[in-house]
Amino acid sequence: MTAGMIVQLPVSVAFGTDEEFDLRVRLERELTVALAAVGAGECVGSETDTSHTKLHLANIPDPTSALNVAKDVLSRSGLLGRATVVLETRNKLDPDDRNWHVVWPPNQSSVARSA
């Protein structure tokens, strides 16, 4: 079973600035290339809401590998310290429901949901 991930970055104003939009587009492109290079999934889109940019990763066969790719891309841009990465898996009791677990930063207990 494959998983999904959501990479979240805070934005400075509601729905982000032009520069934050450009950053979102660049990160989406870099994640797409980096994930494909190691067969760790794909970046399937992004969005910006009133507080965060969210990059959606899907078809992840190995969450550890995908997380390492995401962390590398974020680190190269100096954004790793601002990022939250959430693993999305199917609920075993109800396949139509999802479970979310923060995998970065380590030891963070809150869970963010994507609308």
C-alpha cells in the first residue's frame, strides 16, 4: 500500500506573497524531480491557504525514503527548520478514512489536516 505526505510551510500573509508563490512552484518542481529520481513517489500538486503552503506527495512506497528526499530538498533551500511533514495513510478499519502523523520535525505531537 502506498502512502501520501503533506509538506507544510508557513506563509507570511494570507495566501502568500508573489515570492512565496514562486517558491511553492519551485519546490513542487524540485520535489517532483527528486522523488522520481529514486522512485520514492511523486509531487501531485500544491496549495496555499491563509496560513500555509502545502505540497502534496503521493504514491509513496517507502515513507522513510520520501521523507529523506523532502528533507534534502527543503534543506538545500534553507527551509527545513520551518517545515512540517505529515504522513498520510489509510485507516485499516475504514479505507475511506485517513490517518495523519507528523514525521518532521521529530517529536512533534500535533497533527495537521489538509482540506
